[in-house]
Amino acid sequence: MTTTSAVSKAPAPGAGAARPGLVLVFLCVAGFMTFLDVSIVNVALPSIEQSLGISESYLQYVVTTYGTVLGGFLLLGGRLADTFGRRRMLRTGLLLFAAASLLAGLAEGPVLLVAARGLQGLGAAFIAPSALSLLTNTFAEGPERTRALGVWGAVGGVASVAGVVLGGLFTEGPGWRWIFFVNVPIGVAAALLAPFVVPESRAAERRRSFDTAGAVLLTAGLVLTIFTLGRTAEAGWGSVPTLGGFALAAALLAAFLLVERRAEAPLIPSAVVRLPVLRAANATAVLLFGTLVTLFFFASLFMQQVLGYSPIRTGLAYVPLAVIVSVGAGVASQLVTRLAAKPVLVAGLLLTAVGMLLLWRVPAHGSYPVDLLPAFLIGGLGLGLSFVPLQVAAFAGVGKAESGLAAGLISTSQEAGGALGVAVAATVAFSRVPALTRAAHGDPALVLAARASVFHEAFLVGACFALAAVAVSVLAVQGRRGLSH
């Protein structure tokens, strides 16, 4: 394996470590934009369907294409950032994201919109790991980095919730196209400002080599895995396309492992993968984001299809959730500098599970203040408490030279977890739709009760994901650099 060490180019005047607070704000703005687009489209889907005449079966790709490309290319984006320059890849991603957002906003048909969403995902796959690795290189491991990662974790959580709020406001305000147009000036301005704010950094290798074959195999395997997960709700777990997709993805990932064993400069060094806390953090991230995406996806449908909320009312219903996530993240940022990360994470995951269990019990004619709000507040507090220690744990013991890789790993786990969560919850919940429909006999009250029952099962699946995350965190290997420290 090639020996690596972290070096940084001399920063531009006034940039870099001399103003770490400014660097943190800048990187959080870039990250916020990419996190936002994961969820901002959900509330706008009915308007997009009507405006462009997209069929319901094709509409899902407006959401899943972004997450699939983002999740599939994150590890490659992180490794490219380590090799060719983190600021360079950040600026490339920002410009690509802005251009793709413009295309999406101008789209007059479903093909261009879905293609633009894919390009957005590719730009985000360059932005997220580059920004996160620049952050970890700006702040030394310890209390400073912990606080910075706490802010980053809070931004990711708040952006995910803010997406559904802003999606409703834009859709019923200037129109759904503005959920894309708003990214254009932000992306271009950030790309132009980056050289004056953020110092360049990269991993210096004695041999400038890159595992191209491994990168292609891993990216193809991850893209196919996440795409197949996203299709299970429609095709079913036992269908030929699903089984074939998983089999081909497994073959690609197995080929990647074989190539990695012989590579002079492997894409994922074995020393990084052997870190117990990194493995535990990534497994927990899969389960936590399975819960998170299940919450947003099915709560949005429940409010509109069962409780009869409009898109803007649905978006505004998430405002308390966004606020309490921010509060929880702020509390966690303080706690993880005084306590171990592990108890904070476990407490957050338990609260998240409680919030999902409360949603499981919301009646078909439930009221917002009595039924939904308590679930959002308790679950949102748990999410805020969970995001911060999870980010801290994902970088514990990782050297500067591998920070882009660690950023790509945790981001990939989050995207894969989101796809897995929706796929499993949708399969469990929607499998009973035909039987419930027949049992309703067209009675409006029974149809409404059947819909509520379907979404209840999805929320229960989300609670199980959160409880599984608790188990992983509690059983995580303890050690000098573990979740307990």
C-alpha cells in the first residue's frame, strides 16, 4: 500500500486556518444546498406530475435518480478529492450542481428533468465529501473538530427537514421550478468565492496512482445496489429485475474487492476499514437514515392523503420538527465535548424510535397539536441528538490523508440507508394494499382507515430501524478511539 501523508497548499491571503469560523460557515452553506435537494422535491411531486404530465410509475425517478447517483459516486468523489485537491473538487461540484439545477428548472419533459436530477446527484457527490474532508483538515482532532462536526451534523439534519418546508412554500408560491432555480446563484457564488475562503489540500502520495478499475467497479456496484433498492417497492423483492439487480451488484462489488487486493494504491485502504468505530458509525448511519427518510416520505403522504393537508400546510407542519432538530443538534454539540459520544447517540436514537412509535398510533382523523406535533418534537429531538455524535464517530482515528474517504463512506452509508429504509417500509406497508382495498368495498371511511393502516406499518418499520441502530451503538466495540471516547 502506498504511503500517504496530508499536506496543504499555502492558502490565499486571509483564507484557511486563520479564519476557521469563516471556513466552517462557507462549507456548511455548500453542504446545506446538497442536503436540501434530497428532500425538497417530495412535497412538489404532485405539481410536477401535473405540470409535465409524468406518469406515477415514472415520477419516482425524480426523487430516486438524485439519491442513486449521489450515493453511488460519493466514495469516488471523496477519493478524487483526496487525490486531486479537495477545494478543486468542491468547486467542480458546485458548478455542476448549479448547471444541473438550471436544467431541472427549465425542463419541459420528464426525460430532461430526470437527467438533470442525475447531474445534480453527481455534483453533490463531489461537494459533500470534499466539504466534509476540508472541514476535518481545518480543525484538529479533539474539541475543536468535535464542535465543527457538530455544526455540520446539525446542518445536514436541519437541511433535510427544511427541504420539505421549502418545497411546500415554493410549490404554492412562485412554482415548483424554483426549488431548482434557487440553487443556481448560490452554487455559482460559492464556486467563485471558494479560493478566497478555503485553502487547498490533498493527500500527497509518493506515487501518483489511482485505482481506476476499482473506482469504476465500486461506483457501478453502489449505483446498481441503490437503484435496485429504490425499485423494490414497485417490482417486489422476489422479482427477476430485483434479484438480477442484486446479483449483478454483488458480482461488481466482489470484483472490486479482488481488484483492491492487488491494487498498488487501493481506493479503500484496509487500515481504514479495520477501524471498529468507523464500521459501527457507518452501520448506525444506514439504520438512522433508513428511519429518517421513511419518516419524511410516509409522513408527507399521510398528511396529504389521510389528513387532507395541502402541500404548503404539509411543509409548514414540519417547521417545529426543523426547529427541534436544530435544538437537539446544538445540545449534542455541547454534550459530545464533555461526555462520550456513545451515550448521546444512544439517547438520540431511543427518542427517534419513540417518535416513530407515536406516529404509528396517529388515528386517521388525528389532530396536528395532539397527535402529530408530539411525535415530531420527540423524534426531531432524537434526530438532532443523533446526527452530531454520528459524524464525530465517523472520523475518530482517521488521518487527514484519508479524510475524503471517511467523508465518502459516511455519506454513502446515509444515502444507502435512506434507499433501504424506504424500500423495506414500502414493501411491508404496500403489500397489504390489495387486500385492504378489497375489504373496504369502496366505503370512503374504510378506504381512509385502510390508507392510515398502510402508513402506520411504514412508521413501525422506521421505529424498528431506529431500535436496531440503538443495538448497533450499544454493542459497538469499545476502545481508545471508540464511541465511548
